[in-house]
Amino acid sequence: MMPGAVIIGAGPGIGRSVAHRFAREGLPVALISRGGTTLDLDGALAYEADVADEERLRAALDAASAELGTPDVVVYNAAIIRPDAPGEASARVQLDAWAVNVVGALVAAAHVAPAMARRGSGSFLITGGMPEPKAGYVSLSLGKAGVRTLVELLDQEYGQSGVHVASVTVAGPVAPGTDFDPDDIAEHYWRLHTQPRDRWEREVLHAGGGVRA
């Protein structure tokens, strides 16, 4: 079995571009999404799971590992993106968004990172956003702030064992042919995965007019 890349939240934007980017380097790819799509990627393994369903998410990760072995890289790309002003969304809606934006990433990392740490290598990369909080996007702002903190916590737990935990913060709406083209954004994930350990970054910001760490 050849270890590969697992993409969680494999949709038609960043997820698809990241999957194709890793496949281009020869890595087998497993895709986890609510619809179980292969994203037109030949040879990709597809698993169906809602990231807010802990049991299904863990089962999908186990199935992928059974086929590929402990992954070289896991990319968590799931998010609920919607406008909501303070007090506009109910507590239930806020909790549901938090479950997808943050808790799913925590569950996935806690499930796969220990095996990466025992091996002494691997990357766990999370798609971030909202570099500055916005009152019109409360649930997303809270979620992406949570992602930033989660990356720090996971680095504390697994970084010394050789697991590179980082986020790619996307500061605008993703669309092909724009400054936020998903193919351009996907390059950050590959660069983070292949960074020498003495140059590890924990966050890369894709700001449209340029990129900064």
C-alpha cells in the first residue's frame, strides 16, 4: 500500500484543485465528501461522510487508511460559509456551523495524526479564511478563528513528532480565473506539505494581490 493524500470536504473548488495537485505528483488520492464524489479524478477513492457525524467521518478515514495506509497528508477543506450578523443565527445554527468548521477538523486530526506521529512524518492542512473577523459573517469568523487556534494546539501536540500542521487562509471568494483561482490556491498546500522541517510555516495567507506567510 502506498500512502497518499486524503481530502476531506472534496467539493468542486479548492478540494478538487488540491486533489488534482497531489495526484499530479503521483500520490494516490482519497476523497471524503457528503456526496462521495470522485471529482472526475481517475483512480481516486471516494467515501461518503458528513464531517459533523463523528462516527461516519472516523469510518471514512479508517476505510481510506485501509486502502492507502497512514496518509502522507490530510487536507481538511470542509466549511459552512454563509452571512449572519450578531444575533441573527440561532444557537443551534451556530453550533452546527462550529461542528463543521472546527470540530470536524479536530476529530479528523485526532484520528489520523497519532499514526503520523508514530511514523515520524505527515502533514495535516486546514483551509482557513477570514483573516479579519467581519460582523456580517459571525459563524464563519468564529470558525476560522477556531481553526487558527486548533492549528496551534495540534502543532503543540504532534509537531515535535514530525507532523506538519498548518492552515491556508483564503481571504476572498474562490473562483476560477480570478485572484482567488483554486488552482493557484492549491499550490500552497503542496508547498506546505513539501516544506523542509526547519522552514515549516503554520499559516499561509492567500490575499489575492499576493501571498504572505
